[in-house]
Amino acid sequence: MAVKSIAQVKEYAENEKLTRVLESYDKKHRELDEEVAGMLAQYGKEEKEPAMMAEVGSWMKIEMKMLMNADDTQIAKLMMDGCNMGIQSVSEYVNKYHDASKESESVAKKLIKIEEDFMKEMKEFV
């Protein structure tokens, strides 16, 4: 969902530095997605798309917020909200599934780190 959300807000970004940060984290999320897809393929599994309602809800929230105030501050706030939700949900899974493979846990912690770093970089634009 991060990749879709970043693409959705990027068109509104006015600050060139913000655009570069968004592009950087889009790339980091895509690379991690490829890593996860490779891991799943190793085990004969396919990626699952996020629940349709979650995607629609996220899309609508972003569109409504951008319609009300389409500026760089709003973009940063939306991205920070998404990062926070990602950190919470992935951290919950890491703490819940103690018997997960080290490889899975490593990828989950990598995602948490990406989200934490992304959120820190967004603070500059709030």
C-alpha cells in the first residue's frame, strides 16, 4: 500500500526535495517488495494484495485530505500517518509470531526501519 500511496501524493508535491524523498522511499518499498516476492516464491507461495476495503479507505482518505489542502505539509502528514500504521501493524506481527523464520523476521524489521526513517524524513516538511 505504501507504493500506491506514495504515487498518489507525489503528483501534488511542490517541493523538489520532498519529491526526491518520496521517490527514494518508493524505490526502497519496491525493492523490499521484490525481496518478499522472492522469499514467497521460494516457498511456493504468492503475494496477497491488501484487503480491498483497506486500499479503498486509504485511497479515499488521501484524496479527501488532498482536496481540502493539497500542499507539502499535508503530504508529509499523510505519509507519517501511513508510516505509523505500518510500524504498529508489522511490529505487532513480529511480537506475535516468535516462531517465524529468522529471514521473515529480518524482512519485517527491515520494513519497520524503512518506515521509521521515512517518517523522520517527513518531519522536515510538516
